[in-house]
Amino acid sequence: MMLRKYGISTLRTGLGVALSLALLTTCATAQKKAAKPTPGTVNVPANIRQGSLVTTGRAFYPPKLPEDMLAGIRLGRQAKEVLNKWGNPSRITVGTVRSQGADQNVSPVIPNIPYAPPQGGAFGAGLTTGGIINPAAALLAIQNPALGLPGAQASPSPESDLEPKPAGAPTITSEEVTWTYDLQNGITIEFIITDGLVTQITVGGEGPWGLSKTRTGIQLGDTYKLVLWVCGYPENQKYAGRFLRASYVDKSRVLYTFLNKKLVGVTIAMVPSELM
């Protein structure tokens, strides 16, 4: 009789433990499903991710800080860091930057780079003909690499060289070199080097490519809708042939180039005030 009572008691205890474990498992599963996105990230619905070349295993972040690194190289670093990481360039283009010297009474002007790029580029010769200043700018169909950046103005006309210059504002001439790297994976990288420092970086291609990621998590191969969802509405948008350029230079110091609503080019650059 005692053994029977003991057996019933043990059975009840076992059932109670099993029921408790089942309830805990159910609660944990419910909490997991209801979990919110990680703090500091941007929640991107599945329909917004759809269409990008990489749709899973990614995190996106709000554009709180200006972009300063692309292709594993940081803006403002010495040119030798590019050589150390990427070796000899596929192509080298040399030009001259002319800028007005700093003066307390004179506003700085953007560099004027009087040379033409070689024909070609990541997207073919269509964007590198007729007035394009350098190859990196050509990837985004920019007539002047600094245009659109804070404080930038149009390049002076030849006639402006005949006008008297303000006193105390000498013209400063600097050497500017563009190093182009054509990678085997179809990606093209271009570094603009001014006086030995990296002042502009462009990556172009179909992607995906991890080193094309910005601070926000956006990379080559992403869709137009994903970029706008993560980065917000662009400051301005302009077409150059078939390519759409979306500017976030004031907020994030970055320009995105789209072809058929897919991201095919990313450029970051130091603003004019940083070049003086």
C-alpha cells in the first residue's frame, strides 16, 4: 500500500515538472517571436530587402556619422596605405589641382582639375567623355568631384583667370593622382590622391562586395528602395544618361549611383573645407 502511494506521488511530481518545463518553453518561444530589433539598428521589412543581391544575415544602421572608409581605406590617410593593401594600380592618371589660398577675408573655392580622364571606367566610356574631370567623378557622372559637397561652387571659367585676384589670396597648385584598380571579381576601385593623402574613394560594379559597405550597411548590389529605407530621402537626385545619382553628401559625405534601380557605385570624399 505504501509503495502504491509513493508511486502515485512520484508520478504527480513528474507530471508537475514536465508541465512547468512546457510552460517555460512556450513563454520563451513567445518572447523570441516578439523580440524587437537590436537597439541602434534599422528594421528593414522582408519586402524592402527583396531584390537586393544579399537579403539575409545583414544588419543596417542609421546614418549618424559621415562616411570615411571604403575599400578598406580611410579618407585622409597616406597614399602608401593604398599601395600596401592593393599593390600597383591598374591605371594611373595625373592631374593638377588649382585652389585659392586660405585668407581671412576670402571664401575658399573648390579645386579646378584641368585634365581629361582616360576613356573607359567601371561602366564603360559613356560616362567619361566630354568635360568629365577625373575617372572617379566620371563613375558618378559628376562634372567636378567637389560639386554638391558643402560649400562647393562651379569651377571658374577661363575668363575668370584674367580677373584680378584678391590681395593675400595666392593660387595654390597641388598634384592630384587617380589610382584605378580593376579587380578580378569585376569591381573597380579608384582612389584620388592629393599631396600624398587619400581625398576621394569610389567603388563601382555589380556587387555584392563586402568592402563596398558603408557605415549604414549598404553595399553594391542593393536596391534603390533599400538605400532610401535605410539612409532616408536623398538631398538631391539627378540622372546622367541611364545612371541615377542620389546625394547624401551634406549628411553623410556619400554619393550613390544606380543603374536600373540597383546600386552600382559608391563614392565618399573629403569636403572642400577639409582639403584646405
